[in-house]
Amino acid sequence: MRKIQTENHYANRVGWLRAAVLGANDGLLSTASLVLGVAAAHGTRESILIAGTAGLIAGSMSMAAGEYVSVHSQADTELADLEREKSELSSDFAGELDELADIYVERGLDKSLAKEVAKQLMAHDALGAHARDELGVTDALTARPVQAALASAASFAVGAGVPLLVSSLSPQRLLIALVGVTSLVCLAALGAIAAEVGGASMIKGAIRVMFWGILAMAVTAGVGRLFGTVI
């Protein structure tokens, strides 16, 4: 018997990719902006590193908590829908069969074939068939709160570590320029990699992330320069 090859589609990466990219981008951009703001306000290297480290820790915890709560809410909704569907299958199996067949008719099958497909799928896994084709809940796209939270926290910390490392190694007079340039290069690389993994244009991905990075860092540095005090 020929072995069925499982294709690795981009959609299978959506859950972890979104959380990881968001976390790394946010960590890099927010920490770089914070560092530049304090540096532009004539802060010492010590105050810059303290502010950046505090931002890394607080940001990682915030990202983890926010992602966990958000994705857990989605998971709760999916679970409630599945429980409702399970109850409806128990109380009105024939009606659910007709409902599934109607879905296949709307997708292009003729009525008799749709009914036969619905019968066979429900005989194999009735709840799975309705979860997939009625509710849109699949293994690839299902909500995973813990995975999303850990990915967000870890990627935020990795992203935030870049401007902190540059700040600790750069001469004070070149700190703003080196942090800005390094952060933009990393943001561009992050945007390009995320676009490539997701099957989109690397150039567009890099430009999109760089635009918002330049805007955020410029505004924050401008605020620091304007007030001229250590925040």
C-alpha cells in the first residue's frame, strides 16, 4: 500500500508563528525605543540598561499573560461550541446529518453525493466532521494557550535582548546610532523571515516592519530629547 505523504502547509504554522513574530517584534521595538528615549534624554549607561532590563522583564510577562488570556478565551469558545455540537448530535443525529450535507451542497456537491459523503464522515467521526466543516475547528488552527504564551514571552525576551546587548557594548557617544541601526536591521530580518515562512513577499514584510520601527523609535527618541530628563 502506498504511503500517504502529509504536506506541510503554511496554515500549520499560523498559531506559533503569529505569537513568536509578535513577541520578537514587540520586544525588539519597544525595548529599542525605550533605550533610545532614555539615551536621548541624556541618561547614563546604567540608567539605560536598568530601564531596558525592566522593560524586558515586564514586557515578557505582559506578553505571556496577554497571549494566554486571549488564546484561552478562544479555546473556551471552541470547547463550548464542541460541547453544544456533541449535545445536538445526541439529540438530533438525523438533523445534524442533513445540516452537514447542506454544507457540502453549498460547496458544490450534488445533493445525493453530499448526503453520502456526510453519512460516511459521520459514521467515522461525527463530531470531528462537524467541528471541521461546520465550526472551522481543526488540529492545525486550534487554540493552544500555553504554547502561545511561552512563545510570546520567549520571543519577546530574545528581541529585547538585542538593543540591551548593543547598549552595553557601545561607546556612549555612538549608543543611539548603533542601537537604532542594529534594531532596524534586525526588524527588517525578522519581517523578511516571517514573510518567507508564511509564504509572503520577504521585501514587503521587511519594509512593513521597518516603517513602523522607524516611526516608533523616532517618536520615542524625540520625546526623550524634548523633555531632556531621565524617564
